[in-house]
Amino acid sequence: MSSTLFFILVMVCFVSGSLSQDANYILGAGIADITGPAADANLMGYANPSQTAGGISIRQFSRAFVIADSKGEKRFVFVSIDAGMQDQGVTLEVISRLKTAYGGLYNETNVAISGTHSHSGTAGFLQFVLFDVTSLGFIKETFEVMVAGIVKSIESAHESMVPGNIYHNEGILLDSNINRSPTAYENNPKEEQARYKYNVDKLMTVLKLVDTNGADIGMINWFAVHGTCMNNTNKLISGDNKGYASQLMEKHFNPGALPGKGKFVAAFASSNLGDVSPNTKGARCIDTGLPCDRNSSTCGGKTEMCIAFGPGEDMFDSTRIIGENQYKKAMELYSVASRMLTGPIGFVHQYVNMTDVTVHYNSSFKGKTCKPSMGYSFAAGTTDGPGAFDFTQGVTEGNLFWNLVRNALKKPSPELIACQHPKPILLATGEMNFPYEWSPHIVDTQILRIGDFAILAIPGEFTTMSGRRVREAVTKEMIANGASANATAVVAGLTNTYSDYIVTYEEYQVQRYEGASTIFGQHTLQAYINQFRNLTTNMMQDKTPPRGPIPKSLIDDQVSFLPPVFFDETPIGKSFGEVLTDVSGTTFKKGSVVQAVFQAGNPRNNLRTGESFMTVEYLDPTKQTWTVVHTDADFCTRFIWTRTSTLLGHSEVTAYWDIPLDTPMGTYRLRVFGESKDIAQKISSYEGTSSQFKVTQ
Ligand SMILES: *[C@@H]1O[C@H](CO)[C@@H](O)[C@H](O)[C@H]1NC(C)=O
Ligand SMILES: *[C@@H]1O[C@H](CO)[C@@H](O)[C@H](O)[C@H]1NC(C)=O
Ligand SMILES: *[C@@H]1O[C@H](CO)[C@@H](O)[C@H](O)[C@H]1NC(C)=O
Ligand SMILES: *[C@@H]1O[C@H](CO)[C@@H](O)[C@H](O)[C@H]1NC(C)=O
Ligand SMILES: *[C@@H]1O[C@H](CO)[C@@H](O)[C@H](O)[C@H]1NC(C)=O
Ligand SMILES: *[C@@H]1O[C@H](CO)[C@@H](O)[C@H](O)[C@H]1NC(C)=O
Ligand SMILES: *[C@@H]1O[C@H](CO)[C@@H](O)[C@H](O)[C@H]1NC(C)=O
């Protein structure tokens, strides 16, 4: 705390000195590793129990930005994490640790943490039952690495703060997203649809952060697209398209630095992506190749036959293309960003009990939100990752069989059924409290402000039209309170608390997956619009609204069924780290793949946070020393772990390198690192090294 005060004093002196005329703000950026267990843990997003981690494609990172006014008096933190979403329990724990470290400087009101919505991060970190069902409950390791990493990224942003400026720019990015529930979108009023050229937002928003010398500090980017390029068969941890876009931009501005180790931080954050897919080829029947039934996204009545595909040859290639598209557009917008933001730093936050909000649309029409419930079509999944059994999208009538199953869990009350209408309730999560709550009841609502630029911290996934409505309501309110005609609001999705989806009233009637997952009922969006309008008024008038009902951390109540690592063993005559299959030659052309297989332990024994399970190393021809050029965090590498015998505790890892075309020619080797656990539970480190090989033209 005292060092913070000292720091602020130094900043104030600096800012009021001669150099500082052109610095409107004080800015810092930080990054830290938050990768969960690369084995055994379920991946978060598709709710597919068989999708358990088996290695790493790209590591998950937390990217934090501290933005303060030029006097260092008011500040906020915006964090984007490569994860399925941000959870309320994680937020509460991060805030509590920040309070310990910084006193009152950072708290719930001025810290926003947003998930990129990658569907290939590790699961088990959320505090509500529904979200942890397929991960066999809570996974302490995932929770802890996320909390610690988020805090670390904020600390490093805090410590790097320097006077600087922020430039805003925005532009259209095509060929990178499509609407996956067009029949719901088309139920919105025709006049409203006619105002927009596309049925998804193509707008990319960029904030460019530079110091007083114009040196690059970082970028925050918002573009609405799901993190579902990697599909529900993937087993490698990945930040998906946004994680890769971040990696590309950070590589550009941090030449020579390994992923997660450079100063420049580029966050590709999530936005109103509720109904937005990166699988731009769209959905088709995998048996016949024909289009699926539009209303239900089925083929011959079956959901699992209707799947959307991305622009690439396979899911890695699609991740590359959608990631690269965002990166290239971001670079273009960043390089010419010229609208300098000026004006006060502000923030406003309120907890809201979303289960019982009366919603006034206008003088003659009102409604009420409900306790949480999931509808039938929730179980159908989406064309990005279909569900199972006989569930389909667009269902507004339940059936006797599934109602029987549902009632065995919890029969919904008549009030809940009436309130959630026309959603047929599959899971009455708002009335299920065993062993603890199944869905959130209290959510965070929050706005962060840089002059006339507002970041709307949305506790869930807004659909395209939902995002447009709330942005419009907020900018109108800002302008009514004195903001310029340039006033801009962006939706920062999946922030602070995850409360599933939010669709418009009209989309809700259609009950596609997103409508079925709008847990607080058909008036949810309008409740948020009213709430964010109110927050805007408070923010613009520099008022602090009441704190609202305070949510509980349920972390101490969590139950976990994921067994620990029992032990690791090697087959007789082998040792940990031993090469089982060496690289397949002595020379490899750029653009080809080189790989080697090693005897291994379970990577859960040590997450190697901030380090790596594998490296690609280059031999300096004059000094004859090895330098690490890639880690397991790089997109060009894959660290693949496989259990070869559960009974005997045997496992193997593959170090895989898809040699990039810009790789310098020379001599290289692959190495792996890990830990094994013996029967006595003692953990020992091992490493393994492949033979050397040459990379040629
Ligand atoms: C959060 O911090 C701000 C600024 O220091 C302070 O005004 C506010 O009362 C704090 N709120 C809570 C809930 O701790
Ligand atoms: C699809 O839904 C729309 C709107 O509910 C309806 O008019 C149409 O008949 C449906 N089409 C089919 C093929 O079921
Ligand atoms: C996932 O992508 C792979 C290609 O990378 C493809 O072979 C597979 O069919 C896809 N599976 C699903 C369920 O989309
Ligand atoms: C809006 O921003 C542009 C670009 O910075 C600027 O030229 C213009 O004056 C601004 N308009 C208003 C009303 O502030
Ligand atoms: C939320 O509101 C409902 C309805 O007013 C109330 O019954 C419930 O106790 C509230 N929940 C919390 C956690 O405050
Ligand atoms: C009130 O809002 C409802 C729902 O948007 C709309 O159908 C109705 O026409 C509105 N009435 C007035 C008087 O604006
Ligand atoms: C919004 O503010 C108005 C008046 O300022 C108040 O009557 C209303 O209750 C507030 N609504 C919410 C949702 O806080």
C-alpha cells in the first residue's frame, strides 16, 4: 500500500512536470499463465464428458490492463482471460486477494474480468453445480491457477504503469463469423432487422494504449465470435481463435519473446457473441451434405448429424484462419487509430438479484424475470457442438418422458413454469440447491468508462441483437448526460459472473439453444437494458448506486469427483523422459511436421505454470549453445499426452512441431519436461531430448 501511494505521488509529480502535457492517463498492461491441468480435467464449453484434456495446443493466459486518470486518483482494471467464461467464485476470490495486496485500491467496483469464451480451456473452476456436472465437479487445480494467474497479471499491469494515451478505432471484419440461430434472429421486429446489414455484428473495436513517447503498451479488442473453432472432439488446451490472435499480435510487438513473456499485451476479448459462430461454412448434414432443417438444426430428426464447419481443412486450420483474420484487422485498426480518448475515468457497479426484477418496457407493457431454468433446447446444444439424446432446438413443448426424468431431480414449481413460458423447463436450476446452488441468482452489473467510451461488463452471453439494444440504450443515456456524439459503448461479454445466455424477448419465443439457456426468462434482456441505463446515469453523474445484494462464495462447499493422479510408472526397462520414437529423420523442410514420443508422467503432477512441458531449441552455430525458440504455448507446437495404461500408470507424450515457414535454417532439437508421481506419492522431475535435426528450405 505504501509503495502504491509513493508510486502515485511519483506519477503525480511526473504528470504535472514538463514532459507530461500530452498524457491523459496512466496505463499498465500485464500477462500471466492460467493454464489448467493438461490431463484428466474436462474441457469447458461443450459439456461433453468425454472431452478431457490430453495436452496443450496454446496455453491459456490472463491479460490485464490498469487504466487510471492522469492524477492516478481514479482507476479501473480490465482483464481478459483465455477461458470459457469468468465465474463469480473466481471473481470474489480475486477481489479478496487484491484487497489483501492493495488495500482499497482494487475492489468489485473497478475490476472487470471477462472470459474470451474459448471452448478448449480447462473446466471445473465455476461455483455453480450446473457448470461443473460434466467435469466431475469442482477442480481445485483449475480454480487456483486461474485465480493466481489473474491476480499476477493485474500485479504486473499495476507495476508497469506509465503516463500515456488511448486511441479508439473500429472497423468491419468480414468472413469471420455467422449467425448460428438465424431463425431466432429473424423473429426480431422487421424494422429493427432492416436497420442492420448483417445478422451478426461485423464491427471490431480497438483501444490502442501507448506511452508519452508513442511506444506501444498494449491493445484491447472486442469482436463478437464464439471460441468454437476447436470442436468437441478436441483434447488439447487452447485459447481458440482469440488466443491465437493474441499470440500473433504479441509476437509482432515483442520480437524474440516467447508467448506470455513479452511486455506488449494484446487482448482479443469477447463481446455479444451469444448466437455467433466462427464456423463460417455453416451447418450441414454430415451424412448427406445437405442443409439441416433450419428451425431445429436437425437431419432426419437428429441433432448430432447437423454440424457446422469452419473455413479451414480441420479445426486447427480454422482456428488459424479465424485467429489470423482478427489479428490482421486488429493490426490495421491499431496502426491508424487516431481518435484520442479524453475525459474522466469512471466505474459503476451493482449486484442485482435477477430472479425477481419487474421490467417496464413502456407505460403499457411490463413483465418480470424468473428464477433460473434451462429449457429443453439447452440439451440439444448447438451446431458448433450438438447435444445428445433426442433433444432438438426450437422446442416449446416438453414431453412426458423427459418431464419424468426432470421431476426426479426437481419438479419445477407452477410459478416457475408460468414465469418461464414459453420455455418448457428441463432443469429447474433456480429451485435446485443440492448440494449447493445450480445457477447464479445474483449477478454483477458494471460499466467502466474512459471519457466517452464505455465498457459494459455483461454477466453472460448476449446475442447480436441484445448487444445492439443495450449499446444503443447506453450511448443514448451517455449523450443525454453530456457525452459527445462520439460516445461509444462496447459489450464485454462473459464478465465477472457467468449466467448463461441473454436473448431478446422475440428470440426467446423461438426457443433455440440460446433462448432455452436464457435462465431468467423472456424479460431478462429488458431488465439488463434498464439496469445498464440506470448505471450509465449514475456513472455520468459521478454517483455511486447502492451495492445491491452481495453474492456468496460457494467455493468452500464445492464437491469434486475427479480422482487425483494415483501414480506414474514406466514399462520395465524404460525410464521417464526416454525417447520412445525419435524424430523421423535428420532434415526437415520448413512447413513440415517433426515429432518425437517420450515416456512420461501425468502433467497434472505439476502444471508448470509460466513454464513449459516441451521446447523447440535452436543450436547457435558459433557458440554451440541451445536457445529455446518455442514452448508448449506456441500454436506451432503441440504437446500431446496419452495414457497408455491406467492400471499400470503408464503414459506417453508427443512433442509436435509444425515448422513455420519463417523458421531460420539450422540445427534444432525437441525436449520435454515433466514430473512423475511414484506409489509413495513422491514427485520427481524428468526431462527428455530428441536427436538433433536440420531445418532446410
Ligand atoms: C471500492 O473502492 C472505491 C474506491 O476506492 C470505494 O469508493 C468503494 O467504497 C469501494 N467499494 C467496496 C464495495 O469496497
Ligand atoms: C419454422 O418456423 C417458422 C416460425 O415459427 C414457421 O413459420 C415455419 O413453418 C417452420 N418451418 C418448418 C419447416 O417447420
Ligand atoms: C472436429 O474436427 C475434426 C477435424 O479437425 C473433424 O474430423 C471432426 O469430424 C470434427 N468433429 C465434430 C463433431 O465437429
Ligand atoms: C468525434 O471524433 C472525431 C475524431 O477524433 C473528432 O474529429 C470529432 O470532433 C468528434 N466529435 C465530437 C462531437 O466530439
Ligand atoms: C432474490 O429475490 C427473491 C425474490 O424476491 C428472494 O426470494 C431471494 O431471497 C433473493 N435472493 C437473494 C440471494 O437475495
Ligand atoms: C410497449 O412495448 C411492447 C413490447 O416491446 C410493444 O409491443 C408495444 O407496442 C409498446 N407500446 C407502446 C405504447 O409503446
Ligand atoms: C432506475 O432508476 C429509476 C429512477 O432513477 C428508479 O426508479 C428505478 O427503480 C431504477 N431501476 C433499477 C432497475 O435500478
